[in-house]
Amino acid sequence: MSIPILPAKLTPPPLPASYIPRERLDRLWTEWGGKRLALVAAGAGFGKTSFLSARARELGPQCLWYSIDESDGDLASFLAHLVCLADSREPAGEQARTPPAASGTRGAGAAGTASAAEVLALLVRALRARGRQALLVIDDLHLAAGAPEVLRFLERLIRFLPEEGTLILASREPIDCGTTKWRTRGEVAALTADDLRLTAEEVAALYRRRFAGATHPESVFRRVVARTEGWAAGVEILLQNLEADSAPAIDAALARVAAAGTGWFAYFADEVLRRLDPPTQDFLCRSALLPRLDPALCDQVLERSDSRTVLERLCERNLFTFAAGDESPGFRYHRLFREFLLEQLRRRHSPAGVRRLHRRAARALARSGAWADALAASAEAGDPEAALRLVERAGEDLLVSGQYQAVESALARIPEGDLRRHPGALFVLGRLCDVRARWHEAEARYRQALRLSASSRQRAELLRLLGRLHCRWGRYAAALALFRRAQAEPGSRHWRTRAGTLVLVGVSLCELGRIDEAETRLAEAVAILRRRGDRFGEARALCLLAANVHRTRGDYRLGRETVQQALVAFQKLGDRRQVCYALCLLADLTLAIGETREALVQAAEGLRLAEALEYPSVEAHSRQTLGRIALLEGSLAPARQQFETVLRIGEALAEQEFAVMPRLGLAEVCLAQGNRHAARLLARAALASALAAKVPWPIGRCHLLLGKLERAPEPACRAWRRAEGIFRRIGARHELHRALLLRLAAEALPPQRRRRILQELMAGVARFEHDFLLREVEPEAGARLLVEALRQGVEVEYACAQLVALGPRAVSPLAALLGDGAPESRGRAVVALSLIGGDGARAALERAAVRSGEAGRAAREAVAELADESTPPLRIRALGELEVHAGPHRLTHGGWRSARALRLFLLLLVHRFRWVPRDVLLDTFWPDAEPEKAANSLRQTIHVLRRTLEPGLPGPHRSSYVRFRNEGCRLDPGEGLTYDVEDLEAALQQGERLWHTGQKERARERLLEAVALYRSDFLVEHPYEEFAAAEREHLRDRVLRAMERLLEIRATAREWEELALLSRRALALDAYRESHHRYLVLAHLRLGHRREALAGYHAYEAMMINEMGLPPAERMRALAEQVVALGPVSPAREG
């Protein structure tokens, strides 16, 4: 009997109108051409047939196609179609894809009588005749899974395939055709559902096919991918249901196609569920109720013992069931498929039956300790009492572990009347609102719980939480009253509760300006925690002591030492959030001391950690410090950017502190730009926030800045006097000194009163080491006041040292003192100018040298010492290998006569040609030596250094390059110095300025120049010299910022090769920055270098997990998914 041949089965099916080429999948054909076999296994609707059909149609006669249906489980039918396929020729035009048996049964008789061996030989000859890259595609092979004769034939076909041919088997589930041997030989390629999933870019291309010119952000399409898991049929159904081109229309379509009986659900019902036997359908529907498909859990809830076997089979058959993919041994359903199954469960079982199943699941989950899932199941079961018991038992632990959504969903299903009867549940609900930043709602819930609670310990905790909310709002008096009530509760007598309350009391007292009381309470808390061995609590209390007492008072060094103790404790405990907090605080205190570069390193590290840990309050503090550093350096655009970011974070957190300080920072930026009006508006807004909170310290800070914004002296001095009064009352010494400094610089005071204030100021800044205030915060006023101190003989040594530290900025007021000061003060001015050096100091001394008297003689000597002897200037390269040119002499690392002289040169170089105090030199090089021996060693080392730089220097002549006095030593490089570090900083500064003014192309040129100058780290051959560490980190951080700009420019310009090279260089400097890893992976992704892209991601992932103890960032995981979606790439191709 003739076997009917269906031509449509031997022709690639037509492509859907919406089909788009998928480059990442098309690249697989090059690889498959060198393989014997390619297996394509994916569930219904993943687009495998469309993908194969598109390629088959492009290849034309080189590709033979056979779509199996249910009738082809019969070997005779199967062979008959293969004979017709093998007999096909290559006619021209549209008939090229139509086999000779296209009409009726022609050729079927011969096929029916041919043996399997004859058909096999015929098929092999047909493939060989088509030459290299010949393909045979057999689609829908799962329909013949129950036909062993067909599978045996395929096994023989695979064995005898010609070298020219490749067999592609496409199926909804894996089919065993004896491929193990070929797999071990590497002759089998595979394509799975994971490879076929659509990416956000591909979904966007499909969308633009439907709506030409659409420009939605990528996040819209990522949302579609997340909802559909890249399932092609699901995306197509969604697009068919779109009624308009808009993001809301997409959301509406997502909801519409999920409705029962339509869209996705109709597809699952027709293509998946109806093809399964009833027991499997029942298992799918009932197990979909569980939050995870753990086999043991399924056995308990479904009351069976074979769940693992069933789940493994479903996974093998690609029935929208996948391995969990993490460390757990379970499985999961496709999200949309699970929604469909839950709908089927509600249709097939009564509501009471579904609730019973939920209750059974809740009990099983609670027994296993899965509290969040148990809570959700109890709520779904409509059992509020059970849900309330679980909330009261495990709710707070769930919040601590970050499972907010689970608690919130469960609580939302509990009737309000039931909630109001359970103080424990109200307590948990209040905590949930607290962490969700719904603070007013949290306050209401805490008060409800407080009224109902009979537990003294719970009442104490509720009072503490209410007090913390008031602290957040700046209501410190109300907070203090609540903390006092908490202390009075019998339940607060436990040492941990007592110490925690003391800490909160101390913080509130400090904010109210009662610093001495605050210090007492915080010290009590530290003592309790130390006595009990609570290292974490002690370290946390030490941080708060430093932040709220030492910092406010201006005891910055004591505060830094305190925070360093806490930081070490947090590092030993491995608490990364607290390490991040301590780093942020340490940076703030280090900046206040004046160690700007070290503060920059600490703040940048704190910011990096805060972003990785999603710790917004610490991120805001770190950015505030970075903004202040940028402001001090004159980088106004970066400073503005940091302060504006802090302000946005503060608005999101609704914290009072971030309503004041960033506005003051922005006001100072505006003042530096000459925009007094904008600065005044910002400062007044900050003052309004501070006054509303009634916190004295920020109120005083606002008055300080408002005084600087006044043009007339009298209103300015009135504002400073207000600030002075506040700071005196609360004991804020640093800010008091700043107010006194500004007053003295601007206000006309009676001589005796002026001298008294000057003495108080100079004694205070010397005692508390507030040098930074004079040198960097208020340098102009500081220089004038220091010169006045010299004139009046107030703290002369300290004033002279600070003027020298100010350098060229002090020359003008010192020159004025040379002209009108008393002889003694003129002599002090000469000493200071000679130590400062430079053209300005030399010119001032030359003018003074023509005068008679002791001061004139000293000026002439100083001029002689500073005179230019026509010595060639130094040329220094310190970025990378050290290289020094002193005239004709060239010195490299190995050319120094003395290691000690080299170290001295490096220390002087780090101080950038400024005077280095003698004590600093002795403490650095001879810390344990007797003073006289150390001084002698210093003189000898200076002698060797001079002879190294100037080998021909005559004995009695002064060195041109190394200046030395009893007070200190410095390098004098001469006029016309060439120093690569200064060239680097000039290029960086200009590049940053151009960047922030929008001149991106010119900024690019200067930043590229800077990166080229950075051969390697500063003094890279001397990694263990501590005095060079801060300079090294400062320069590296600035270069990394430049590289960040350039990476952004390269990525925007789609310069992928250059982006990859620059990313690798950036990673060599800092392997911990996520952006560097991201740009490297992105570059290789866009270049199609899958192996390199995956290697880059895996290096980042290993670093995050092994070194930082954190999971990879979400956007890096999303990027990795795009890389994986490229599919496997052959070594030959990638090579």
C-alpha cells in the first residue's frame, strides 16, 4: 500500500511575520558546520523551529528539512519521507524546496519497499552530494520518542554521516539516539532553552518591528524579559495584545495576557497541559502552590513519595520545569507557567480544598524553618490566627534578614481588627514601616503596640524605637523624654538594653548641645559593653562617641584614634556595614585634621563599600566628605555634584542632617563661583531646616556662612557673634575658633580686646591642632591673623611654622610686615620668608635688603641664600621608575650612592618642595635614636644627598637643590622645574574642568594625555615607604577618576576595542571597582568575544564572593546573562 507523502513536512515552515534575525544564534552555524550532530532541545514556544527554518531557507538546497508528526512513529512512513527528501534535486526558482513526491504518492512505492539500510545509503549519498556544510534538520523529534525503530535508525545515521554533513535534531525534550560516544569526542553541539531566550535587545527589536521608531528605555524591555523569562511565544503573545506604543500600554498588556483563558494561559492549556496524562497534570497544579519545588517538601504536602522522580522527568522533558540553579537541590517552574498552573488549581479544586493544601504547606514549611514561606502560605490559607502566631514568632528575625516583602505581603492579608489585638504583630508591622521609611506610619503602629503591650521589655524597646524616630526628625528633646521613659521600664534593666538606651540618650544630649552630659552617658555605655565582652556594641558606641562628642568639640585626633579602635574591631568581626560606617567617619575626622589625601582615600573606599552594600546614609556621608575635599581643591563642579547627590539621598531618607550640610556645601560652591545670591538662598534654606530641628551645631554653621555672604562688616560680624555664642555654649572648639578667626579678620575691635581674642584663638588652635583651619579652610584670613600674631608676639613659633606651611599664600602679608613692623617682628618675617622661598619671597626680601639695621642684614643673607646661581633646574619622573636629571647627571633607582640619601630625597619630594620640619625628618628616619645622634645622622645624610645631586659641588658652597636650616629641610628644584607629577595634575585638572563645562572632546584629549603620563604608580619601586602612601593613593584615585570619564566616553562612542584595553588598565590599578569590570565585560560582549566576556565576569564574581563576601551586583548579573545568551563559541572562532 502506498504511503502518502506530505510535501509541507519536507519544507522549512514559513517564518512568522514578526521574526527578527538573531545574530548571536546565527553565529552558531559556523560552529555546527564542524560538528557531526547538533541537538536543539527546548520547550514549546521557545522559537527553535523559527530559528532553524530561517537558516534553512538561507542555505537553500544545502539543507534538507523534515518535520515529524504523530504518524511518523511508524518506521515505514519515516523512511518514505526520507527517501523523498534524498531524491530531491536543485530546480531553479521557487520549486527548489519542493520534493519530487509533492503530488500524491509518487515515489512512495519504492520507499515502502526499500530497507532501512538502503534508505540510509541513499540519504548519506544525498548529503555528500551537497558538499560541505550540508545539513539535515529533523524537527519535532519528540513526536517519535516512543518509536524505538526510528531512534535506532537515527543512531545508525549519526554513525555513518559523511564528513560533509551535519544532522540537527530538534525536539521539545531530549531524545537518546546513542550520542554519548560522539559527545565525549566533542562532535556534538547543543542549543537549549537558555540559549534561545530572548534578550532585552531582541525584545526591543521585536517591539520596533511592531511600532517603528519606538524609543523606550531598555528598562521597559528588561521588565518584559523578566516577566516572560525570554520565552519567545510569550513575548509574541504580549506584542499581539499591545494596543498602543507606550510603557503603560505594555504594563496593561502584561496584565491582560495573563488573564485566565487568554494569551499565555490559552497557549499553555493547548500546547502543554492537554498533552499530559491526568496524574501529571494534577501533580503540576498542586505542586505549583509551593514556593519552591523541593522534592521532600512536595512529598510532605502532596502526600506522595515519588516527587523527585516526577520533577526530574518534567525537567528532562523541558516542560517549563528547570533546575533551581543555586545551591539548593530543587526545581522551579517558569514564572508564567506557574501562574497558569495556579489558575488551573483554583479551577479544578474547591476553595476549601485549596485552603487545606495551603495549611498543609504552611505546617511543612514552618517545620523546616522556612518562616517567610510559611507565613505566606498561612495568609493564602485564610488563617489569620496562624499567620499572626508566625509573625509574632519570626517576624522580627525575617526583617533583620531583609525579607521585608514576605512580612509585608502576609500582614496585608490579616484583617486590621485581628492586628489591633496583637501587640507583637503591631510591633513587627511598625518595624516593617520603619525599615521601609514610612516613619509616620511606623510611629502610629509603635504607639498602638505600646498601648496594648503588657511586656515591660517590649515596652522599653517600643519607647526606644519611638525615640529613634524623633531623632531622625530632629526632635531631640522629645526623643530624650522617650529614652528616659524607656530607662524607667523594668524590662530595660538587662545590660544590653541599658547600654543601648544610654547610647541613644548620649546622641540626643549631644545634638541638644549638652556635650559633657553626652560624653558621660556614652562612656557609661562603652564601659558596660566592654565589661560584658560585647565587642560589636563597644565598637559601635566608640564610633558614636567620636562622631557626636569628639568631632563636635573639635578633638579630631582623639576622635580619629577612637574610630580607629572601632574599625579594627569591626574588621575582626567581619561586619562589612560597620567597617563601611567607620571608614566614612574616619575620613571625616582625617579631613578635619588636615590630612586631605588620606581622607580622600578613606572616603573613596567608604563610598565604594556603601554603594556595594546599598547603605545610603553612609554613602551620603562619604559623598559629603568627598565634596568638601573637592571644594578645598577648587574642583567646584565635582563638589557640586557630590553635594547635590547627598541632598537627593537626604530627601529620600528624610534625615534632618542631610537637609542642612549639603545645602551649606552648595552655598560655598556658589560663593566660590561668585554667585552670592544663590549662595544666600541656600544658606537660609539650610538655616530654616536647622532652626526647625532646634539643633545648635548646624545652626551655628549656618550663621558662619551667612556672615561670609554679607558684604558689609557689621552684619557679617553680627552673624559671627551669634555663631560664637552657640559654639561657646555647646563647647564646639573648632567652630568657635573659626568664628573668632573671621571676626578678627573683619571686625574693628579695641586693641586690648583684639589681643585677648587673638591670644584665645592662637592658644586654642595650637593646643587642639586646628592647623587645617588656618591653612586650608580660611587661608586668607588665617595668613593675616598669623602675621598679626607675629607682630604682637603671640604664639610666635607656632605662627611662624603655620606661615611657612601656608607657603606663597603668606608672602603678601609677610611683605607688608617687613615694611611697617617693629624690628623684632620684621626679623621674624625675614625668617619666615626665607623658609618659604620662591620668586615672591625673594622679591620681598630684596626690597627689605636695602634697609639698614638687623632686619636688613638678615634679609640680605636670605637673598644671598635664595640667589639663582644659574644651576639647571631638576627634571624628575616619579610615576613609575624614578628618574632624576640634575644638570648633566642622570640618576635612576640603582644609581644612588646611599639608600638613606635616596629615602631623604623621596620624603622631600613627597612634600613638593615645601619645608619639612626637622622633627618630622628625625621621627621618620631615626625614631629610636638619641636626639644628638639622630641630628648628626641627618646632617650626614643631607651632605651625601647634596653630593649625589651635585657631584662637583665645592665644599664651602651652598647646595642649589637641597636647602637646610635648623628648622627643617626642603628641595629647591630651581626655576623651570620639570616634574611629571605636576604635569599629570595639570592635565587632570584641565580635563576635569573641560568635562564639567561640557567640552567633552577637549576633555578627552587632556584626560588621554594624563593617562599616558601615568606610566605606573607614584614611586612604584618603593611600595613600603609609608610617607609616600598617601600621595600614591591620591594620584591613583585622580587617574582612576579620569579613566572613569574616558571609559564612559569610549562606551558612548562604541569604541569597543579601546574600551577593552582601557578597562584592563583600570582594573590593574583598582580591581575592586565594579564599573571597570562592567566596561570590560561590555566591550567583549559587543565585540562578540564570549569567552573573554565570561572570563571577565567570572573574575569579578570571584572577587566579590571570595574577597568581599558579597553577591555580584544585579546589573553585572544582567550583563552576564546577555553574554551567556550569545551561546557557545568554538575555540577556532574565538582564536
